[in-house]
Amino acid sequence: MKKNSMTYKYLMILIATCTTVVYFIPYACYDFYNHFLETYNITDGQAGELLSFFGITAVIGYFIGGWIADKFNPKSLVVMSALLTAAAGTVVAFSSSFTVLKIMYFIFGITSTCMHWSAFLKLIKNIGSDEEQGRLFGFYNFSFGLIGVACTYIILAMMETALAKYEFRGGMMIYCVISVTFGILTLIFVPYDEEKAKERATEEDKIDLKLVGKVLRMPITWYLGFFTLGYFLIRSTVPYLNPYMTDAFGISIGVAALLTNTLRSGMNLVSGPVGGFFIDRLKSSTKVVMVGSIGTFIFTIVLMMIPQQHNMVTILMIVCIILLLFSYVNSTALYTPVTEAKVPFRYVGTVLGVASAIGYSSDIWLYNLCGSWLDSFGNGGYKYIWMLQGAGAVMMLITGLLMAALYRKAKESEKTS
């Protein structure tokens, strides 16, 4: 296979993208929520506490990950992330101590988000030329969704059959084996040309810690940060559809996990490209954000109104499909505002880094809060979780409109200058 062919490049992206299983490992406790609670005999609140420990280091990791990827070889970071996350996941699989689980989830934020994310993006970018970036990252997004669906089906099937005796622990070990395997394959096969990377490096890719003070005084930083926070309030509450189906509607644990994970990955495959198409077609993200946010808010209200009865499962599924379709449309709009607001080139990387830290900060407190609601109110706690989801939609709508005002102001400035 010729190394300059797109087929070769797509194969390299597919191999590298399989290392993103490092994000599935810490979130497996929510992808297979009921299995996780049963295996470790913990409460909803304790499950939330674990992801709060993960969130502490993950939020810091989103901010400084770009700086780390500038200092060290991105390919080496991706490989080390895959191996170290698998090691921590193995400890989780064999542990029965809640204290050990908390320590491992704290470490997950370092080995996955901090070490992997920015380095992985640089690795993908390095595989092709500047003219091929759209196709390369488009294929990455497709591969990521495909891998998510495949992992869900494989692991759930194994947990329900051959690994039924080991339940969640067996599923976690499958993730770890995948992570190690593709970490090694990435090391052996995926290329990284350091000279080419240096030639193509731009200020836009970097977080400059000296510019943080300046960036914090820019309205776009806060608008984009709370816009991202609103999006993750929605994305982070979606996994609770899994226990909601079992607790409130009587669906079996295995079927609920299959349905919710298929919905999440499937809608991500569909809605992301749809959102991107309309943003390019309309030459603005504002209208897409308004439609996505209003649709999410309306169908969150509808979700809350569905009677918690087993015979309402079909209606529940239809509402969930529409809800996720609207909410995931906004995923493409997370990184376009800095361009539309005409943010000076040298500030872009720092603005995105600070805004991401604000947005992803929900990981620190959200799961803990939702778990405490379920422990305190039982099935009634889901009402508060969906209210939080609706608040995320409103937050996206308001900050989207505020950013639109910045776009108009930037355009007017361009015309008069």
C-alpha cells in the first residue's frame, strides 16, 4: 500500500482512533451503569463521586494537554496514554476497594485526557497534508463513532454471555486489552514526522500561558466556555437514560445498555455531520445552535412528561431519538465561534483551552450531584437530572445569541476598517 495514498492514511487514522478507547474506559461505569453498581456494590452517589475525581484531573488536562503535546512527541504520548490507562483500568477490574477506585479514577484524568487528547489531534493532523485535513478529521469522527458502537456491542455481548460470571470486570478488561493492542499497533505502524510537524505548527494550535490574563478579559472566552458547559450538561446527563429505562420503565439491564449506547453513538454519527453541513451552508453556527438548543429544550420537557410505565417504552424511545438528534447537532458548533468572532490568531489556542476548561468543569460536580439526587429521591431524582439537561439547552441558546452579537460586531468592524 502506497504511503501517500488516502487508503493508507485512512487505515492509519483507524488504528490511531482505536486508542481513543482510553475515553471509554473511565466512562464505562456510565455506559454500563447498572452492571457497574452491582459489581462494586456501590450507590448512585458513590458512582458520581468517582467521576468527580476523574473530572478534577481531566479538566486540568484539557487545558494543559496542548502545552504538553508541544513539549513531547505526540505519538509517544498517545502510546503511553493507551498503555497507562489500560494499566489503571486493570487495577479497577481487579479491585474491590472504593478508595482504590477513587485513586484510579483520579489517575484516569491524567492518563487519558491530559496525555492523549491534544497529542492525538496533532498525530491525526500529521498524517496528511493541509489540503487533506477535512477528509482526515471527517474520517476520524466517523471512526470514533463506529468504534463506540462496536465496543458497546462486543462488550455487552460478552458481559451477557461468556463473561457473565465476571460482569463489569470482564468488560473493563476487554477495553484494556483493546487499549494495549492498538497502543502497540500505533507505535509500530502510525507515522509521525517531527520535521513536518515543526514546519506546519501554528500559533492557533498552542496554548500560551502568558496570554491567559488577556484571554480572561475577552467576552468570547466566557461565552464559549458557558456554551461548552451547556453542551456538556446535556451530554453528561444523557447516560442516565440507561438506569432511567431500567428503574422507571422496567427494561432489563442488558437491553437498556444496548439501547442507550446505540442511541448515543448512532445519533453522534448522524447529527455531527448534519450540523457541520448546515453551519457551512449557512456560513454561521448561530441558526444551527438555536434550532438544536430549542429542540433539545422542548423534547427534554416532553421526556419529563412521559408516564413512568412499561407500556410507554416505545414513546420513550421515539422521544429519546429526537432529543439526541437535536442535542448532538450542536457538537459541531463547539469550535467554530472563535473563527466567526474574528478572534486574533495568536489567541485562538488559549481561548479554546480556557473555554474547554470552563465547559468540561461539569465533570467535577455533575455526576456527584446527579448521584445524590437518585440516592435521595429514587426515580423522582430523574426529574432533576432532566431539568439540568434543559438548563444546559437554555445556556447554549443564550450564549449562542451573545456570541452572534459578537459576530455582527466583528463584521461591522471589518467593513469600517
